[in-house]
Amino acid sequence: MSSLRAAFSLGFFVGSLLVGWWLSRRGVLTPSRTSRLTQVLVKYPAPFVLCLSLWRVELDTWRLGLLPLIGAAVAGSTLLPAWGYARWARLGPPRMGSVLVGALFSNLGYIGAPYIENLDKFV
């Protein structure tokens, strides 16, 4: 069953990329439409899907409540230096955004994994 779910997820991901590529080649997805579509998807369905994915999590200990705080600390530890560099380098808004997004996704797992694995030692 889990291999079927994995195959479905991978197929959905690759299929979505192919549909987007095809629509772009046809001229349906222009850069302005793509930008607007991204904004709408991030604002409306993404938070709803996130809430639904956490709906069945069993909060059996109060320490799980610390995960958002640890996540914020880890994100801050990567974003603050990147923001400082972007300001120092006098990057424009599009480049600064690229640097910040790149920093946010660059090593969160690497930094956050030891904290989550050793959560019981911190509290």
C-alpha cells in the first residue's frame, strides 16, 4: 500500500510538471498568469492542506508544541545572515528574495534534525 502511495505521489508531481510545461509551451501560462496562480495557491489552498495534514497528529506530549519554536529558531538562524548579506551586497528586491528563499531551504534539515532528534534533552 505504501509503495502505491509513493508511486501516486511521484506520478502526481511529475504529471503536474508536465501539464505546466505543456500549458507554457501552448502560451496559456504566461509569466504574469504564473505569478498570479502561484500567489493564489500559496494564499488559499496551501494553508488548508497543511492544517489537514496535521489534523491526525497525536499530541501525546507537550514537547511537540515546541517544534514550531524550534523551527522558527532554525529558520531565523539561516535567514538573518542571508538578509544581512543581501543588504550588504545591496541586492535589489528580486535578487534579495532569491537569496532569502535559497537560504531558507538550503540547510533547514541539516540544522533542525539534531534539535528534533534530541528534543527530550532540551526540555
